[in-house]
Amino acid sequence: MFTRIDEILKKSKDGQGINEEEALTLLKEIRPDSEKFTRLLYIADQQSKDFFNGVGEVHGQIGLNQDKCSKNCKFCNFANDNFKEQASQLSDSEILRRLEELLDAGIGSLSLMTTADFPFDEYVRIGQMIIDKTKGQVLLFGNWGDITLEQAKVLKKVGFTFYYHALRLREGIDTEIRRGKRIESMRNVKKAGLLLGSCLEPIGPEHTYEEIVDLLEEMKNLDIRFMATMKRIVTPNSLYEMQEEITDLEFAKITAVTRLYFGKRLLTMAAHEPSGLCLNAGANFLVAESGTNPRDGERETSNNRGLSVVECQKLLSENGYKVFRGDFLERYNGMV
């Protein structure tokens, strides 16, 4: 018997995206132990492999500092209420050493991540140092905090290409950030001419499917070009320390629905933390992390939670993707 789920899955194959009611139906009615779950993941996987010509990417990230953060996100290791360590920041020489390691291993794009209170002028200086060092041949993602239009224009002028900014699930409830402030920052990024990347995060069992779909629609309206899904990781000392995490099957289902929701408009689709199952559910982009990490109690995440470039490349290859090793500037030429 042809069902509503069958109808939505058939429609989704054209890559034009699905609507809120359709996404909600898939999330609510598809069980992980069902044949329709397998079909959902297969269609999302084929869509990404078709759109991206079977190519997967490994992106590098350097966490520049660890410190108490005034935004006090309940799920973050750096929140004022959670942070128990000594504040620290990577030196220039350490940043450049990590940069060389990531480049030698095969990344072509890079994020610089800090806490939200990190001085903007210092962030710009470090970004300029990396752009000078690489002669602009590495696509640079900003990942700093809420940003004014003037600040976004500075990053664009320096040579940043993208800016990552998440409007989180339960923003303003589990964080001390106004939703409107996040949206204003995202619009400033677009106005400054930077490409906007975002993420459906941090997904936990406490979030309803209605909340998830509402946020997906808000992000679609903000013209997100680089999209990701991220499960909430239980971090030491956080208010969520005793909470459960969603299963890998649930994470894959949400990733697949997100992939189908956005359709052809995405330039890439990430799943975080790296998941082989999500690479069979529409994701084609993994992040190799170095330095500090708000989901990790260790000062150096590459010694704990963070996967290396080689490990991410292996995951992509094992799940049917060719690992992109060429010129990322050329790859995105004409797409941005």
C-alpha cells in the first residue's frame, strides 16, 4: 500500500527540498527498525553522492583558547557555570604548527574556533597570520561569536570566505544568548558577503521533532549554504552531565531528513561528531579537530574526542566517498 511516507520519499528525490509537514511526518513515523528507515537513509545518501559527485571533504578546525564564557550554554564545557580548568590560549607558533600538520594531512579548508568573549582584534590578527602563511590558498571559516556588520566586513576584507554561526535548539533557554541576536549576526554575515554555515545542534533526547523542524525552517529562510547536524555530547561538569545522548540511529535519521529538507541548495552537508552511519544518511563533510573543544574535558581534543584528518579520510572512503584532495578554491569557484 502506497503511504504518505512513500509519497514524501518519492517527492524528495528531485532535490527541491521538502516542507515542514513532510519533514515532521518522516521524523515522527519512521522507526529505526523499519524498511522505511533504510529507504530514507538510502535516498539521502544517493542525493548527496549525486549532488557532490561522490566527493567527500575533510575540514580542519583549530580551537584557539579555553576560558570561561559569559554565554553560559548549559551543554558547553566552557560555560561560566561549567568551566573548572585554567584559562589558556595557543601561541602563534603552536597555531602554525597545527596548521602545517592539518595541511600536510590533506585539509583544504579550516575553522578558527574560540569562546565568544575572545578579543575580536586578536581573532583578526590570527586569521591574517594564517592567510599570509598559506597565501590565501586555504578557505577560512570564522567561528567566533555574535558579530556586527562592521566586524563581518573586516573578516571578509582580511580574506575569510565563510562564517559558521548556529542558531541553537532552545537558544535563550539553554544559553544566555537572545535568539534575535543570533539571527542578526547571521544576517550580518550575509550582508558582508561571507558564506553562511550553520548546524542543527546540539540535538538531545529532550528536543521534540516540532522544535527540530521549526529550526530547520528558520535556517532555510536564512539561506544557509553549509549545513550540519550535531548530537549533544555529555560533557564533564556540565548541567547535562547526567543526561542521555541520542542514539546513532536517531542521529542518522535526523541527518537524513535535514539533507532532504534543504535539497540542492547546500554546498556541503556535515555530521558532527564524525559518524559512519551519518555518511550513509546524506553527510559528506567531516571535521578533524585540534586544540580546544567545548565538548571535551581534555585540553587537547586530538588526544581524546577529536578525530585526525587521516581518520576522517578513512571514514569517508569506507562509506563510499572519494576524498577531495585538490584545490578547494577551484572546487567552489562559481558555486559561491
